[in-house]
Amino acid sequence: MEQFYTIQGEGFNTGKAAYFIRLGGCDVGCHWCDVKESWDVTAHPLQAVEDLVAAVLEYPGRNVVITGGEPLMHNLLPLTQALKAAGCQTWLETSGAHPLSGQWDWLCVSPKKFKKPLPQVLAAAHELKVVVFNESDFTWAEEHAGLVAETARLYLQPEWSRAARVTPALIEYVKQHPQWQVSLQTHKYLDIP
């Protein structure tokens, strides 16, 4: 759908330079999604893996985020193999609702209630990032925290449009449950694409 060089704005890798490759296609359909134009896979032309890698190599950073839509709707092995052969770190942002493919240096799973993540994707996660829209999402977060490895980083992130409402409760929750950390969409605060 789009690709651009920027700063990773959320989660464990916040603040690091990264090249984003946003793939078209999503069947999860979160009502708060800020890239709904990514949902229709047929609206976005296919691109050659070689062209994607060449675009990445035009920039000095070697961290590449594959996101969507829902990127695991695609077979990501050819793309990640080519990126790794070019010396890149591969980072995935996924809901985990489709089978895992690709070779990943960092795997962030952000589970959605609309289409639950697969257990094998959760088990491979380096990072669990739960978007908090309502206070009931803390229970949802804890259910999924029990399904990731003990070494996985746990993040709670206020949903952008509800941040003023849910952030105070989120802060208190993290203070009472220090295994969690707060993740903010810093790219939105800093107006970084």
C-alpha cells in the first residue's frame, strides 16, 4: 500500500529509525483503524520483492517494519529473506490472526477482539501490545499475556481517539501491574508520518 522512512513511534523499538512497508489487505477490521484504506487488498498493486528491498537501501537505516493492514495475509518469507540478505533487521507488526510466515528479528503482536490471534503466533511474539479502548481491555490484555513467552515485553497503549479517557486508568493499571509498560503513539504526538 505504501512505504516510507520514518521513526518507529510505539512499542519496544520507539524512537528508532525504520523503513515501513505497509501491505494492503486486512480482514480484522478494527473500528479505530487509522489506515482503513489498507483493508482492500485489490486496491494496491503488487510490487516485486527486489524493488521493495532497493527502496529500503536508499536510506541509511536498516530496520524494516512490515505492517498493514494485516501483513500475515501474505507469505512474507521471500520478502524477509531478501531483506535479511541485504543486511536489514526485520520487524513485524501483526494482529496474529493468520499463520506466521517470514524470518523475524522482532515480532510485535497486537491482538484484536474482532479476529483473535493464533496461539502459535502469540508464542513467537517478542512483544505483546494491547490497545486499550475500554477498561475491559485490561482483562483482555491479561488473557493474552498468559499466552506469550515469559521473555515477551508487555505493553498497554491507549487508543488514540480515547487517550484522554483511558490513559489515567492505564497508568494506574501499570503501577499496580508492573510487568506491563505504557506504550504511546509518539509519532502522533510529534506529527511524524
